[in-house]
Amino acid sequence: MIKVTPNYEDLVQAVVPDSREFVQQAHEFLLQNNCKLAVKAAASGPMASYSHMPDKRVIANFVLRKTGLMVRIYGDNFIQYPDFLQTLPPGMVKAIGKAPECKRLNGTGECNSRCGMGYDFFIGDTQYKKCRYNCFLFPASVENMPFITEFLVLEIKART
């Protein structure tokens, strides 16, 4: 059996119609800001990964799940825009709360050797010490899309 590598159009067609414009706008923004796209096959469909080329580090992934499109943001520079996290809607804060704790930050061991360290921050009075791979993994809902977009804009600005 021949494996076919998915492309960007496969991802767009796989997302629900309500998310397509958001995906297209985010895609164009990331490409215009020196990001390189790689589309891969994942268990639940195509996955898009955007690497910011000056540092060659991934900035975002668009992942299809049974529940719909999820966007993972690697907000490595969130410390440069700490007020933004305070504006996140309750659903996004809840998603952060559900993310696994960072084993290194909590002193309970090591996880992925490529990780380095998770994220340590406050939203309101609550401290979060979360794994960098799942901390900022959000459903692409109508409520979340503007915040995801702003998060990407802030992270791009911080990286350049």
C-alpha cells in the first residue's frame, strides 16, 4: 500500500467549514512572517506544523482530533507579553488547567529530553507549571479563534 503524504489543502478540507477561514488566515499570517509549513499524516488526519525560520523552532501545530481542530502554540516567549494570558476566556484557561504538569518544574523527574523546561506562570492568583507540549493546546472554537490569533501575533513579534 502506498502512503500518500497529505498537503495543506487536505487539512483545510478536513476541518469543519466554520474553521476554514480561520485556518486560512492563520496560515497566511504565519507564512508572511517567515514560517515554514510541514504537513504530516497523523492518526486523526493531516497535521500542520509551522516552524519560525530564524530559529527553526516550531511555533504552532494545527491538529485534528475527534473533537475537532486543535491549535498548539509554543509560547516560549510568553514572559514578554504576560498581560495577554490574563485576558484568555474561561474555556482556554480550563484547557491550560487540564494540561499535564511539567515534571521538571515540579521536581518529579524528567520527561522528553528535547523539552528543556515547561512553562511557569500565573493567571489571576493561580500558578501553572505546565508541560510545553500541551500547555497551550486549544480547541479552535469561535470564542477561542481571536485569542489564538492574537497569541500567534504576540509570539511572532517576540521571536523577531
